[in-house]
Amino acid sequence: MLARDEDILKAAEDWRRDGKGVALATVVETWGSAPRPVGSNLVIDEEGNFLGSVSGGCVEGAVVTEAIDVIESGKSKMLEFGVADETAWKVGLSCGGTIRVLVEKVD
């Protein structure tokens, strides 16, 4: 079951209130077949806990890893995943599409 948008944003707010570093990942563009639509969110804390979904599988794990870097650096990142990606064998989309995910630190 996927978390509702309200639950994801509430988790981000609660984690920040608890003093944790937090990042928000958002699907900003899709091409072809994609597991989640534009606007889908994943919230991640500095320990790697997360709620929501931007894709699933290996892509989600890669986004969590990048989000921890964003929390530490404070610099947003635009990530792209797809079957034509040079990392397609490790972190590709089996559905044949491409997604772009913006990862931002939550202050």
C-alpha cells in the first residue's frame, strides 16, 4: 500500500521537528512506461528511513542513497533513471520508461 501525500508530508514535518535531517524526492518527469506518475513523493531521513514511493525496487534504493548525500550537502540533485541509462543493468527501469526525480533537502 502506498502512503498518501498527507502522510508523506506529515512524516517530513515530524522528522524535522525531531531534529532529523530530511529530504524530499519528487518525480518531476516521466517518459514512456513509468511505475509512478509525476508528483509522486518519497521522504527520506538522515538514517535512510523513508515513506512513499517514486519508483520501486533498485531505483528507490538509489534515490534513498542520493537523498542522504543531499541532506549532508544541502545541495539539490536531479536524478534520471531509465533503460538507456549507463546504470541500466544495476538501477534501470524494467518497464522500459525513464523518470526524472528531484531530491531536495527539507529545512
